[in-house]
Amino acid sequence: MTGSVDAAARLAATALGRAGKATCFAIRIDGRCGSGKTTLAGRLAVLLPEAQVIAMDDFFLPMPERTPERKAQPGWNTHYERFNREVAAPFAAGEQIRYGVYDCHAGRMTRTVVVPPCRFLIVEGSYALHPAILPFGDLSVFVTVSPDEQMRRITARQPRLAKRFAEEWIPLEEAYFSAFRIAENADFLIEN
């Protein structure tokens, strides 16, 4: 599947078909940084009734929890335990979701987000398909982009951080994708 407009329409149709009469249906969108995950999630949310979007960026692992043991694990830098507690469990129970937004620059939670009970929950961001997340998600999506286009987008969006992306964050993502075969196990592969 290519292109986020066409992809969003196909994903929406698939989600509506699979959801049937279910009251809770989760879609998790993972993939390479700069590949268009956030754009795709936004387009998909417009097409699905009662859809809400949650960004994995809000679940960055706080400094005190970055132990050597944790850093030895693929995808170590996301706070899965908090995501499970604050998002996955309440959504699966059909309850309101209430979660803290962790700001990695401030080094603390900066605000709280409340998501009312909704039929479709779209979780987007790197590490959204990590196996440490509770069994959660009815549709999994992996979004990819060529390395050259990825760096072009990252440089255009965050020029001062492009080198750090290239040397640190992209290799961390790639190790996670490889260790857990994220792209191979996703229901949909989207190339942007």
C-alpha cells in the first residue's frame, strides 16, 4: 500500500469491516521516524467514527528508569508499563483513558490528557507495536520510507537534531524493528 491518503481510506475500510459491532477497536501504527505515521493517524481519525489518537512520544522513558538492564533491551526507551496501565487496560475495559504526557526536554510530566471512551483508538509512533505492550490492538500497521527521504524529512523538520537522529535514534529503531520483526508481523505495510 502506498500514499497516506489512499492508505488511510483502505485502513479505515478494513477497520470498519473488522470492528463489526465491537465497541472498542485499536489500531497501532509503528514505523520509521519521518515515515508519516502521525500524518496517517490524523487522516485515519477523520475517516473513523468516534476515533481518538494517542502518540507514543508521550511515553518516553524517564531518566531514573534508564538502567543498564533496560538499555540492553530492544526498544528500551519507551515506558511500556505506564502505557499499559494508563492506556491499554482502560481502553480494553471500555473506560476513559487518562495519561500523563512526559516531556523529555523538561524531564517530567507536563500535562494530563483525558480521552473519553471511544470506539476507535489510534496509537501512533515508534515502538507502538512493541511486544511489551499488553495484548492490545486489532489492526497493526508499519510505515516505512527510504533512508534518503527519511533524512530529508528529518532535516527539514528538525535540522539541529538530524545528526542525533542519524547516529542514535534511527539505529535504536532499526535494532527494535529487527529484533521483533515488526514490519514482517504487521497486518499492513505502507510505503511513503
